Amino acid sequence: MIVFRNFNSETNEAQSVFESELRSLDENAGTLETMVSNRNIDRYRSIILPRGAESRMKNYRANPVFLWQHNVNVILGRTEQILVTDDEVWAKFQFDLKDRFAANIFRLYAEKYLRAFSPRTRAHLVFWAWDSPKRLAELESIDQQAFEHLSAGRCDYVIAEHEYLEVSGCTVPGNAEALNRALGSGVIEREFAAEMMGGIVPTHHAVNFERKEAEDEMTAEQQKQVVEQVTENVVSRIADLLPKPVEAATLEVVEAEERGLNDIQKREIAEICK
């Protein structure tokens, strides 16, 4: 299923993240086969017609690069096969097992800590729900079902023709749980997790890791001092935010002003209140 899609209407480029079960996997060869797209209406109220990629797939097949997170400097391997049908796009990826990073990523897919793939495409023919009836008639001639979905308001746009620029392995945006499980179970090390995420480790693992190191190095007395210092700082900060009490002399002077006393009388009252 599609779990994320970003379509830039200015460049006509779309990045979709598709989460799917693997159809086949060969650990010795470092290959896996999975679905990377289908024609279902996604949560972003859009449809990409798989068959619309076939006529422009020649360029991608000539350079079937398989990247990590759309980073052209991190190549996991290549796309050995890509099959386009009316309803789905299937791909078979060959990982470069001689590369440490690619081999580790393959292991995460093999052990189901990763399940997402992301094609980056460029749209060449897009139909929007607000297009004229004459233009929507063109979509009807291309795909009757997509036309019915768009006309009934079940989606906002249909990408009828597009080309594949590259396909990437990826994590699911906003979901670090799979990576957290891999860290927690020892499948991957923290350094590799940071490399995967471009230097960013899932927050609560990083915090726990650093706090554990700090606690191991401090004595009980040092930990107590740190807690007291933090508490003192917090209390001090709260005190700074509270309204300051008004001194009695100030109150008397204010009252004296209200009664219309002269400066000498005000000073005398202030002296008495000291």
C-alpha cells in the first residue's frame, strides 16, 4: 500500500513510498522481488496508472539504478527486472552484497525490519478533478475506472502517463519503530543506524544510550549533585517568571500619592516603614 506520496506540480515529479510484502527473496544471491506500485486510490486521494509507465520504461531499463533514500551517492545495487501490468508494477532488485552498507540493508529487508520501496517518477499526463468535461473525456478513453473515480470525487488527480527516474529502498516516513526494533534486538549497531539515517539516530535510543554512559561514569554523590543543581535551576527559573512582591514602603508611597501628600510627607512615611 502507498504510505506516502509527494507530487510537485511545478516539476511534475512524484515520490511515492510503497510498503509491500516480498514475493521472493534469495539470501545467497542477494535478490528480492516486490511490488513497488499499484493503481489503488491512496490516502493522498490520487491514482497512478501502472500501465502509463510502460511506454517510457526504456530509459530506466537502460540505467536501472537502485538507490537508498533517493541519494545518488548511495547505490544499493540494480533493478534486475521490472514488470508493468494494468494493475501493478513489480521489481526484482539485486543488492551489491560486496558493499557493507548494501549488505546490511538487504539483511534488514530479509528479516522484515524494512518493507518499503520508493519509485521517483516524472508525470507526463495528469488529469485533475476540476478539468473540463472535454479533457476528462480523454481520461475516459484511456481508463474507464480511473475516470469514474475522478468524476465521482473519490480522488483528486490521476497520473495517466509517467516515467521512472529511479527506485529506492527506504524507511517509512515518520515511523522509526522498525529501526528501533532492529537496534533493540542487536540486528544493527547504532553507528550503522546513524549511517542509514544520514547521521540521525532515532531520538529515544540516542538519549538512552548517552544517559546510560553518563550514569555509568558518575558516582552516586555526583548524580545527587547534578539532580540538586538541575532542581535549583528550575526553581530559580520559575521564580523569575512569577510576579515580584511589592515592598511595604512602596505600597505606603503609592497610597500617599493617592492621598495627595507632598514629597516631604512621602519620604517621612517611607522612613517609618523601613
